[in-house]
Amino acid sequence: MQVLVNYFTTWQGSWRQMYDEAGKGKLGDPRRIVTHAGHEGPKEIGVGPEWLPWLTDPAQNGAGALFDFGCYGSDFATVLMHGQAPLSVSAIAQTEKPDVYPKVDDEATVILRYPKAQAVLMPSWNWPFSRNDVELYGATGYAATVGADKLRVRYRGEKAETVVEAPPVPRAESNSLDYLAAVLHGEIKPDGDPSSLETNVVVVQILDAARRSAASGKTITLEKLPD
């Protein structure tokens, strides 16, 4: 049996190309990951009555913007770190629009500490427009997504950044249904990729720690999960 998680960013060429840039080694060892994720707010963008009550219920969803959009950066960082969980998680969550979201957060900042790197996640329901982008800073360069199919990159020795097109994503990895079919037919083995169970167990561990950190005001040290 396969358990798979569907993040829309998984199917975007720019996010996929970020993993390739890191794998080439031209950026050097990862030092800092920064993700911005979210939109103006689910009510503001017209989320319907079938979804909005669940999304803004702390018992059902677990949190607000923190869980809704913190998952994308957690997923990216976990894949980039080859499944390694962070050493600790520190988070601040608050509600800027209590009249709209009285029960859950609509603004959060999460810091993941790794042995030689940090990831800063900024999920929000208060952006002036929808955004889901990631920046990766290494010891010798950086890359940042631009929409679904471009990257801004700059390597050591270069005086300015350039914009590059991400190559086309193979069909089996370009959308959730073709990906699911490829997994079921044995054409793709989802070990450690953005949709895999292994990756998303760590994602949930990160989000749970972030929720506890925000509630307690303390940094949460992560314990190794049982095999």
C-alpha cells in the first residue's frame, strides 16, 4: 500500500529545478532556506462553505495559516535535507484579523535548525496577493523560484543574477494523477520525494512542533522517530 501526499508545488518545474540546482553542487552546501507561502486569506479569496469551516477549526485542521501553508516549506526542506528532521523548531503564530479568524492563526514564522543550516518558513493569510516561492542560499550561490517555471540564480564569481527557465517536467511527475498511476504501475518509487510517506512523516513532525512552540513560546527539540 502506498500513502502519498499531493502538494501543488511538487508539480511546478521551478520547485523541481531547485532540487536539481542543489544536487549539482554549484550552490555549495545549503545554508539557508526561505519560503513564503499563502494568500490574502481563505475567506478573502472566496473559499466555500464546504471547506472554510474545516480550515478555520483548530480541532479539525490543527491550526490556521501555520498548517495550511507551513507544509510546503517543511516538505521542501525535508527533501533538500534528504529526509533529515531538523534539530529544533521555533515558531511564532498570531492572528492579525481576529474578527475574521477568531480561533486560529493567520500569520506565522517558523525556524528550523539543522546542524549546518536554517530554514525560515513564512506561512500567512495576510499576503497582499497569493505567493508560494522558495529561496535557497548555499555557500557558493543562491537560487530562487520565479513563478511555476523560472529561477533566479547567481553563483560565486558572477556579478549579477540571471533568470533561467526550468526544463519541462516529465508527464508522470507533472501532476498528481499521472504520478499516482506511475507509482501504482511501478514506474516511480516514491522514496524520499515530496509526495512520499517518509518525507511527510517528518513534515507532520515539524508542523506539530511548530504548533507546540507557538503555544508555549519555547523552542521544541525534535526526538528521533521510531523506525
